[in-house]
Amino acid sequence: MPQMAPLNWLILFLYFIFIFLMFNINNYFNFNYPMKKIKISKTPMFFNWKW
């Protein structure tokens, strides 16, 4: 029936928006940054004050 077409388009639009949002949420929460393996060693700095 032609009068039902707008409702079907709306449902299809909402369906694709839902899939898009689920895809983005999934990517956002499942992304992990790689761990850094570099170890930084601190060296103490000594100042000799010669007045």
C-alpha cells in the first residue's frame, strides 16, 4: 500500500542509525592503545654553587 511507504522509510532510517551507533560504540570501547616498552630512567641533577 502506498500510504505505508513513509513508515517503512522511517523504520529503515532508524535501523541504519542504530547499526551506525552500535558500530561506533563498539569501536570506541574496544580500541586499545599499544603499551609503551620504553623505560625512562631518571638521573639526579646536582648543582655546584660556587660563590
